[in-house]
Amino acid sequence: MNELALVERIRKMADPSGHSGSSRGVKLGIGHDCAIFQPPPGFDLLLKTDQLIERVHFKPRTPAPAVGQRALARPLSDIAAMGGEPRACLVSLALPKSKSGEWAVDFFKGLLRLARRTKTTLAGGDLSTDDHVHCAVMLVGVVARGQALRRDGARPGDALYVSGRLGKPWDQPIRPRLELGQTLAGRATACMDISDGLALDLYRLCVASKVAAEVDRVPVFPGATLDRALHGGDDYELLFTQPAHQPVARGVTRIGTIVAGQPGQVTFQGRKLAKRGWTSF
């Protein structure tokens, strides 16, 4: 399948009616030099880009729809961590020629299934060739002006929570916690998603907030080890803080407390926790 044919097939898959993205702020989409996006009044824009690379983030035999789902789910998790609502995405995809036909179509089928569930419009992107699959998704979201969740607001005395069990298998579909993130906007004092492991990501939150943390328990995914739950990464759950007296959303687990101390220091059941997790280098 040549590039023009593939682009046209993607365009029809993404927007069969020709104007479904307009309600999400996309005034001009696939088929032009640039997309046009108009943010709603009273909102801040959230911008996020995320890469997904064969042999780094997924195995060569991973089904194409699963790769597509994961390519969009990863940046959606970051929008969730800011308390935002996704609106539009741009997808740059480099493929070996052997995957430029139905594999590419199946990739976009997986991505677009998640896009429709989360009301995210595919507004454009770029196609190219490479020896391996290399995808970069740029995501646009919105959040009420001044209400975005950040990493730097945790305070001593805040309770520390996670949204689900940690240590999931790396090939399990990601379910971005968008509804929870939007519920936390204006309530949580700090928030981020757990993509590189609880120990490393909590360290980052504490450094940003200039606080320390005491962790008492970790909800472990069935079949996973405690080490995997602490350091493995790829959980895409939300890690957040809020005043201890505040009611919390259903289904979240309190794992500890924010305390005064050396910024970034984290203890687990009384022992210093190493800031170890997934890193790119």
C-alpha cells in the first residue's frame, strides 16, 4: 500500500463523516499541512508527546492493534495525571516496508478504538520508513484555567494514594485514569502517573514538592512481586496527595504520608527506598 492510499484509509477510519472532530476543537484535520485547533474559552492547553519504539517498549511480535492502543494510552495517562480532558492527537509513525500495509491499518484500528472511547480526535501526523516501528504521539488536552494538577504541591501531613494495584504485566492494556484525574482537579495537592515505577516516580514527586514520604504499604497486582510493584514501571496508575481529612475517590489506596525532610527521601516500612525504576539511558 503506498503512502497516499494509506493516508486516505486512515482519514476515513478516523473521521467517516468528515467533521466529527469539530466538536473537540479540531477545525481542520487530516489532509492539510497543519491541523487547526481552537481551545475552548476559560481553559488551559495541555501538550504531551510520547514515543513508542519496537524492541524498546514492545516486542516485534506484539499485535498491531495492541501497539496502537498503547501508543495513545501512554500520553493519555499523562493528561489524566494533570486532571485534563483529551481533545486531539497527532501521530507520527515510521514503519518497515513489510508493515506498511495491513499491519499499519491494524495499528490505527487499535489506536482509534481508544481514541473514540476517550473522545480524542486524530487530527493528523506523519508517515515514514525505518528498520523498526517507531511511533510518536503528540496529544492536546484541556483543563479549566488554573486547575491543572502538578507534581510540586504536596505538603507535609498530606495523605499519599495510588489508583490501583502495581506490578502489572508489561503487555497488559493501559487504562488511562482520565475520570479519576478530572475528579482530583482542584482537590489533590500533587499528582503524576506511575510509568517508571513507584519508587522512582514518588522520588520525583517529592523532589518537585521539596518534601519526603513515608510509605507503609503497596497494593501489589496478583502474581507480581513486591520488587516489581516498587520498581518495575509501566503501571500507568495515578500517584497523588491530598489533605488527610479530605474524603477520597472510591477504589484508591492510601499507601503513606508526606512528611517534612530531605526532598526526595522515601522510606518504605521504616527503611530508605532506593530511587530505582525504568530509565531510558
